[in-house]
Amino acid sequence: MNISLQNYFKASCLLLLLVVLGVSCSKYKKPEDDITTKPTADFTAKIDNTDYAFDATNFSSIYYTTSGDDIKALLTTATLNTNGSKIIFFVNDFKSGTAVINKKTGTSSNPGNPRLKVNAVTNSVVQSYVQYITGGNTYYAVSGSITVSLSGNTATIKFNVTFMDAAGKSFTATGSYTINDFTTNTKPKSQITDPTPVVSKPTIENITPLSGYVADTVSITGTNYSTALTDNVVKFNGTDAKVASATATIIKVIVPAGATTGVVTLKVKDNEVITGPVFTISSPATITSISPTSGRAGDTVTINGTNFNSSIDGNRVRFNNAGAVVISATPTKIKVKAALDGSTGNVTVAVGSSAPVTGPVFTYLNTPQVQFLLPYQGRTGDTIIIQGYYFAGTPAANIVRFNGIQANVLTAAGTALKVIVPQGVTSGRVTVTVSGKTSTDNAPFTVNEPYPNIQWQEIYSSSSLQNINQMASLRTGLLFTGSLNSAYLYYSSDNQTFTNVYNNLPFNKSKKLVINLLSQDGTAFYVTSNLGVAKSTDGINWIKLNPDKSNPDKGFTGIVSTSERLMLVSGSTTYTSLDAGGVWTATTNSQSTQLDYFISFPGSKYMFAIDTAKNTASHNATKFYTSIDKGTSWYPSNSSFTGIYHFDEGYKDFFKITDYSVYCAFSPVSTPDIANQRLYRSMYQGEFWTLVSNEACNVVKTAGLRVAYGSRTFNLSTNDGTTFKSFALPAGYTLGGIELGPWIYISAYNASGAHKIFRSSW
């Protein structure tokens, strides 16, 4: 009995084991079936800056082969995410090597030949392509390559291709995948189908963008569109849209008012309506609060609301019109740095292309900072720009004072105020007060003297005078001479009696004398000539200076005469005297140039010179040189400032300086005539220049912040060239000389040959 039970038990167990094995074997067939359609694969890629990596469960392939045909093909499809995005590769000649990807025939990128028929049979194979499907859009690679490496039935494919969307933006897909047993799922080549056969009906491939706001521009790509705008009827979820432009493959439309989220449809002429992807109408953003509501520039501020963009770049935040840096963003919260150039006012947010929405006021607690004024001088009623930081965003919230007198603020922003110089202003500091906090500019604002009431009074006339004259004034005395090989040097101490002191000059009488330049230093007059330099304290009696003892008759042109030093230049040698011409030192400069005409800022830190050797009769452009070590070394200006100087023709007052600016008159190389000589100004030590005006310039003269120039009119500035006022000359006269001293002097001539000296009080 026991033996029988044991045998029965053993038999039962054996039977149960066989049943289990049988069931197991039956269930195992299903994965084998799956392998025939989904071979094992490893896929890694970066598509439009998004990374992907997965195995065979997201991958399928079809191997196309026909008996007697050595050319094979492979179609592989990778499902990229749960939203159904895919990338598809078709290689029409599947073998080891590289397949070049071109624009796909039958797509918007390459509509193809409508007479071409592609038959998927043994001797006619569809071209290789890469297709990317996402968000309802389809894209075909327009360029790139696929490289295949085969080892038995295992294939490794590497790809690097470029796509283009409806708006013309390109993006790439790079990566690789490996397929084991790629022959498992095999079909005949006759079953190859072309996803984009060339047809005559319209198609929609993709639209860009897939979401946006009313009035945004959306691009649609496809084939067989009409170039006549009204032939293309586009609707956003049933609402008609305006077609802005159309080609055979691209239509641009405006998202219509009243549109709702839904599909985009298109009807071209009498063709059927075709349906494209869903376009999502974005809801406008809202701002519910900001935290904190006050702070300093650079503080972190949180903006709470709805419908913000999750991308940092998708939100544009401004603090009272000053752009702020976005730190992070979610649909309901944006964190930003309070704008450095912001000012107290509303915070606004613009999402994507939408109009900005306005939020609460953010109050800046920073102390205002004045950096500089534009300009630093002016008169009552002038407009001045104050540059700085942390100003209030409304004019009334900024209190601006000029040396204690409050000014009218015209416009205001966080970094700039536009103000009117007030009545009764005097020179002094400018202050800006915001919320009780005050900033003072480091440099004073200078109130310019008023323009004079010019009344020309004739004081001397002689037909022997030249058209162009040089003049210098000292105390009540006036000295003037012709500008070219003149034989006169007139002096007057009372503007009534004029004496020719030419023969009083202490030069070698056996040689011909040529006066070059006149100058004065507040104590004495100076004359440079081809025979040396002469000095006079009264304009009548002259002594000869001796800069070069080895050559007592050495000639000079260029001279700088100030209360602190007297400097002469000749070629590459600079002569300096610190006692008004008693003792001299000579310095050879570093440039082997023919420097002659030269000028200097107060203190002689910056000096400027012209290389006269370049200004020949052939009208070569002359170089402009600068020295920052009192004439020891010189270097050519880096600017393109160069031209033709007319000192050889007698126009010797062409190169002057104020306390801050350099002025130079010259003719362009392209039009070198004297009639084209114009005045230029540099506020940057000769590196950058601006044209003062298009009026011809015969002469320019400066004194302190006063500048005068002209030809047909007399132009005067009392604020270093910031503004000029033009005054008429005596009727029929042309300007030939200027002196700015205790009086305003001019020499002038007319077509009848009259030559006169006029003056006007300040």
C-alpha cells in the first residue's frame, strides 16, 4: 500500500512537472515573435538639444531584400517619448559606408519633379532620408550623413543630420544605434513606400511655432501652395487667419483675434481642406504680487503670477523700463535681479511675443549716483544730460540743483536725467536728490559767459594788407602781420595809431626776412621767422633770442608760449626755456619727422604737431603727431584724421587748442582746394575727431574756452565748441584773421581790394 502511494505520488509530480513545462514553453513563444519585429538595439542621440537613450523596446526595423537583387534597404524607427515623437531612418543601399542625406524629394525643402513617379520595385528604390516627427510636425533632414558599419547580422549606424523648421531655423540630430539580427524582420523591396511621393495636391508638413499669442506670425511649410495670398485659406480651429506672405512651399499667417486652441487647416484654391498640427493659444500672463516691494539694485525679487514661461529666456522683465536679469522661472514664479539701471516704478513681464503685463511698483532704496554731465558748461535755458545710477523714473521725483538753484527736470530714467539750466545759475556743483538722498557731481558745472552783442568798428584800413593776416593782442596792444612773405608788422597800443615795426625786428638785415608766426604769453609778444625768434614786451622794441648758440640765425615756425615755458620746434629738435627765453635746453625727439607747427595744452603734458614734410605740392596727406612727455617723444595719431594743410599758402591760423579740445582746419585729400577747408574738433587728445560745421574755414583762433572761426561769417563759442553762434561780417567782406583778446579783432577783405581791421567789444 505504501509503495503504491509512493508510486502514485511520483507519477503525479512527474505529470505536474510536464504540465508546467508545457505551459512555460507555450508562453515563451511570444517574446520570440516580438524579436522578429523588434530586434535588440541600443540608441543614443541628441535631437534639437534634447538627449535620448534607450534599448530595443523603443525601436523597430524592417530589412528589405529581394531575391536576385544585391541592393538591400533598411528602415528603422525610434519612438522617442510617450508623446509619440519619432525619428525614422531609411537607407536605400544598406551596406558598410556613408550615405549622404540630401533634401527629400516631395517635401517643402525640395518639392521635386511632379512628373517623377517613384515605384518601389526592385530596380527603383526610394531615396535615403531621415524623418523627425514631433508635436504634430514632420521634418525631413536637409543635409548630413548616415554611416553604416556591418558585422554579420549586427549593424551600427551613426548619424549627423540637419533639419529646418517652417520659420527657417535649423537644428541638428546626432547619435548612433546598434541593431542585432537586423535581418529578423524581412520584407520584399516591393513593399517599400515613399512617405512623400511627389503629388500635385497641397500638403502641410510642419508649422512654427506650435503655440503663441494672437497677432503672432506663424510659418507653415508644405507643397503646392499658391503665391496669390487670397488663394490660401488658413484657419486656426475654424477662425480665419490673415495670410501675410506665400510661396509655393511657405505660408506666413497672423494668428487671428478670437482664435482658440485647435488644429490649423489649409485650403488652396479648389483643393480639399488639409489638416495640420494643433496650435495652442497661449493665455496672457498675470502678476499677482512681487516680493519684496522695495530694495536696492541687484537684490533678488520674486514675481508671482500665472502663465509665465518655464524657460528663463522666455520671460522679459523690466523695472520701470530697465531690463532685469531672470534667475529662474516656472509657470507661476519668476526670480530676477532688480535692474542695475532701474528706478522706482512698475515691474512688467512680457512672455514670449506677448505684450507686457504690469505689476506692482518696486521702490529703489539706493542712493543716487551722479557720474558725469553732458556738457559741463552752458547757459541759462540750455539742456543738460546728467548720467548716473539710481535716479527716480519720474521727473518730479528727482530734485536737481545747479549750485543750489533748482532746475526743471524734463525726462527721467534710472541712468539719465534731462534738465534745463535754471535762471540765475552760477558756476558750481550739480546735485541730484532722490527720496531724501543726495549725490553731488565731482566736477563743477561752468556757466558760460553770454554771447557778445557784436558791433563791428573799423579801426584800420590799408590796400597794402594781405587777404589773410595773423594777429596777437597783449593788454591794450594789437600786433598783426600778413600771412605770407609779409613786409609789414603793425603795432597799436590804442587801436587808433598803427606803426609798422617790421624794421625793428633784430634779425640779420643782409638776409631776406620771412615772418612765420606771432604769439604771446601774457607778458611779451614773440615772432618766429626764417632767421630766428624775437621778443618784445611793448610791441615796439624787440630783442633776439638764442635757442641754438651754434646757429644764431636758425629759423623756427612752431612756438608754444605760456607763462611757465617757451618752446620751439624745428624738425626733430625741441628747444625749451623756463625763463621766457634766457636759458635753453635742446631735446632730440624720437621721430625722424619734419615737425614744425605745434601746440600744447596748459602744463605742456599733451603736445600736438604736424609733419610738414608730408604736406607737399602733390597734396600728400599729412600725419598728426602727439607727445605726452613735453616733446621728448612723438607718435602718430591712431585716428584717420589726415588731410591737406594750407600753411604754405598763408593760412597759418589752422591749428589751435583750448583748455580741453584741439581744433584743426584742413581740406580732405579727395578735394584738396582751400575752398574745401573745414574745421574739426577733438576732445580725445587727437585720437577721434568731429566736424564742427560745413562752413569754409579760413582761420581758427582760441583763448581759454573761447573759439572763433569762419570765412563768410564769424562763428563764436564761449564754451569750448559745445555750441557756436554765427555773426554777420561787415557787408561784402570775407574773414581773413581773428584775435580774441580784450577786444574781438578781425581782419577782412572784399572783392574791390579793400583790406580792413575791425573790432567789437565783448
